[in-house]
Amino acid sequence: MAFPSGSLGYWLRRRLGMSEVRREKFVLAMKRLNEILDAVIHHRMGGIGLGILSFFVTLAIIAPFLPIPAPQYSFTDGQGRYLATVDPSWEHPFGTDQNGRDILSRVIWGSRISLVVGLMASVIAAVLGTLVGLISGYWGGWRDEVLMRVNDILLSLPWLALLIVLAQILGGTLSLNVIILTIGLTSWNFTARVVRAQVLSVRERVFVERAKASGASSLSILRKHIFPNVFPLVFANTILTVAVAILSESTLAFLGKVDITNLSWGVVLEDAFGSSAAINGHWAWIIMPGLALVFVILGFSLLGYALDEILNPKLRER
Amino acid sequence: MTPTALIEVDHLKTYFDTRSGTVRAVDDVSWKLEKGESLGLAGESGCGKTTTALSIIRLLPKNGRVIGGHIQYAGKDLATLKESDLRKIRWKHIAIVFQGAMNALNPVKRVSWQIAEAITIHDVVASDEAETRVDELLELVGINPKRKDDYPHEFSGGMRQRVMIAMALACRPKIIIADEPVTALDVMIQAQILELLQRLREELDLSMILISHDLSVIAETCDKVAIMYGGKIAEYGPAEEVFLEPQHPYTQGLIRSFPDIYGPRDLPPWIPGQPPNLLEPPAGCRFHPRCPQAFADCQVRDPPLFETGKDHVAACLLRAPHT
């Protein structure tokens, strides 16, 4: 397949200097990606989810270019007092907070940290969960025993309490990296369970025996035969984990356990809570970051379910 | 022992350790396969056909082990060969066409990749060389090479079985073990696949071990046949002789239980009872509880294989030479 000069494919080929075979594989992979994207868009739930997420991700990316005040900028009146907790107006569509900062701007900028924490933490959880699931499912025996008991312990520990204690040990608040790491390290159990269950089923299939018969090593069977069969599950699961991770971060922020310079929706909500926004009638202050959270979580959930349905060959209608 | 035998299984014993005891799935089985020959392993479910075949390349479940006997192949004893050496024999020398082609193909991998997998494991080849080989193989089994980048679910049952055969041929093996190759297919496709196997055998000078519970399939394709019962060989000989003049009462029963298309429309006679529990096989001849011709001696004496013709043996006391 030849790319017309000037096209993206041509550029990529020149750039990566791909061989004939690799290029063909690349084209196939791209085609597959296109198919999946197409299926997601035509899947009602997936389409809605993707739409919601695109909206928030776009906002997060273009935040610096939007005509909104900086999230940390405090508006003051002539006497140098904060224009605190003003009601929604044209100037401040969601009102201002206790320090006279524009809430709309804070919600938009807050999406950055919320999304980054959610995505990074779930990538960590996905990698860990997949490794654990593959190892304990494929080799079984004592490995399975040990890994699954660790999993049980993590499942039965109240992670929130764990995180709060951790925050206390680390000096009262958690930095961004620590938050990502801890959320990631505590949310791999579900992925591991799901992957393990699937591996248990896949490894008994005849094609695994066939691969063994043709002389393939365990590692290559795991990598080339079993992993591709569980990957869709991991993918769909990771998307679902993002929702949970975002919520976890918000919860921690709301409880005041994170470094507030990492502005997230949870931080905005904590400010609102600290200023008794609900009692004082500053509805937008609570509802707007809350809605943002709900929609993003809904978006990830919808996309996750849609992908599960699309990528799972058994659920796919043909 | 003739020097021409390609593979010779000698007093093979394969047992399974289970929670309720040791299952003697294959108990003292011997046969040999000459070059270019095809051997049929026939018998009821659970009589040790597949286990015998899988023992050859030691592809047994975790609880199974070969505990005795020899498998002579090309001057080596496969029964005691190191796992790493055995891996080189697998597929390169002895390949398998698995039962149930749907599950034997990885649903998320393209057919071409799956066929090429075995090639790239055993031979160091450039990827375009493997590609050409895949094309050749598909052509050989009668599939348009244009379809090589399809997924298994885009193929019909018969085509999947053809892909399995192409896969088995990938490394130009000398022996092919076909485990129930036509079992889940309809009769028309069965005929096509069997014809394909026959043609390939002649073209590529292959030897074949065909496992089937369907005697007609074996009668159609095999030169030699081994009828197995309860983990042992009941009768072994040239296919024609075994089917026309069965010597063992079990073989006779099996053949009688086939309806005759020219005969009256009656239910054909069957063999009453069930195959023996291999945890505690009956003493003496394993077939005696179901044998219409059993006599007192059968309950205590385990019959060895008695010669009843050239290369034809039967494990039945009725065939004991009168001394």
C-alpha cells in the first residue's frame, strides 16, 4: 500500500523509516483502530461517552487559551477586599469563591489534575493488575495463592483510611505523584481478578495446547496467545478504573488530604464545603464541579461499557 | 523389530494421578508405524486413543505421565527424551491436527500469523519467506491465499479444519497425528477433508496416525488399524483384514453395531455395558464383563496379543494357539 506524498501515513513512514512488513502491520493496526472508533461512535452509549469525554478533554487542553481569568487570581473591590462568594453573573458565570477567585475558571483548570490523576493512576493499576492476573492465572500454584491473598488483603483494607494514614505520615498532605501512585497501587485488584478469571478460561483452550505442541515457550504463549485474548478486557476495565480513580482523588481532596496547589474538582468542592456554600446558598459553587465530576465519570463508564461490548468477541454481533 | 519402522511404540504406559487414584489410561500398548503408512486408532471414548497419541510428544495434562515403555523415533527414545530436545521434535517432525478446529485457532489472531507461528519458532526465516510459505500451505489445503489475513471466525468449519491441516504441515513434518479430524463436520465436508489428508499423504510422503471413534473413517483412510479397549490394544492388524475378519469379540461387536444399508431395517446389535473404569480395571481380560464369548479363564488371565495372521494380533484367549 502506497501513501500519497504529503499524507499523514507518508510522513509517518518517512519519519519512522518502517520496513515493508512493519508498514503493512502498521496499516492493519490503524485500520483496526479506525474500525473500533467507528463502532464506538455508532454504539449509542459509547458515542455519548466519547462525546462527553471529548468535551472535557478539549476544555482541559485549551484551558490556557480560553478568555477566563487565571484560577488563582483573586478579584478585589476598590479597597483591596476580596470579591468573595459573589453570585453567578455574566462576569463570573459560576460566581466566585471565598478568596474571590472565579469558579468557572477553577472548574475548567481543575479538570486537568482530575483527568491526569485518573488516567495515570489507572494505567498503573492496569499494568499491575494485568501482570498479576496473567501470572496467577497462567502458572497457578503458589504464585496464584500468594498474589490472590495479597489481593484479598487489599480488597478488605479500607483504602480511604489507608490513604489518610499515609497522608498523615507524609506530612499531612499528599503530593500529586504520591496520589497517583497510591491510587494506582490500591486499585489493581479488580483488574487482576478479571484478568485471572479470563486467563483461567483461555489457557484451557485448544489453541494454547496447539501452540505448546508447536514448540512455543510459556512466555511466548502468554505474550502472543493469552494476552491478546485478555487485552480487550483490560482495556475496557482500565477505562472504568479511570472513573473510580478520579472519584478517589476528589474524595481525598475533599477531605483536605491533598496539596491544594494541585487544583482539582475535589479541591474546589473542599473550598465550597469549608465555606459552608450549601448553607449560604452558593449553589453553583457545589453543583458545577459536582456536575463536572458526574459527567466525566459517566463518560468513562459509558465508554468502558461500550468498549467491553465492542471488543469482547463474544458480545460482538456479526 | 524391523529397521524400516518410522516410529515404534513399545509397551507404553501412561497413567494419570487423580484425587480418587491412578487412572491407567494407557496400559502396555505397542504398535509401529512404517514410513508412508497410516495407522488408525479406534475405540470408544476414554479408551486411551488420544492419550496414546499425545504421549508420543508428551503433551499430556499436568497430572499425566509416561511411566513405562519406549517410543523409538529416529534412533531416539521419545519417552525419556529431555523436554528441550522434545520441543525440537514437536511440529518439526511430529505435528498434530487437533480435534475441534474452532477452539484450536486463536480467535483474536489472523490465520496467517497462526500458521507462521510454528514456522518462526522452528526455522530462522525472514518474515517474507514465512509469508510465502503460508501462501503455499494454504494453496496446498485448498484455501485461497487471499484470505490469509482473515480471522478464524470468518471461516467455515471445513475451512478451519483445512487451516489446522495447513498449520500441521507448516514445518514439513514426517508424521501427522490427526485427532478426530472430521468429528464435528458434516458428512460432505468429512469426505473432502479425508480426501485432502489422503492426497497430502501421497504428495508429501507423510505418515499419519488417525484417531477416530468412527470406524468408517478409519476404514476409508488407514492401512493399519489398532482397536483399543480400556487402555489396551484389543486388536491390531492391516485395516482390511481387521474389518473383514475381526478376531477379537470386541472388534466383532463394534463392526456388527454398524447398520447394514442392504440388510433389514432393524436396530443393529450393540455391545451392552460400559467401558471399564480405568481406576480399577476388571481383573483378567478387561473386556470380559461385556464379552458374549467370555469363559471362566477370562476373569483371571489377562490375554497377551496372540498372532492370528501376518502382522495381525488380537488380545483374546479364544485366539490362543492350542498347545
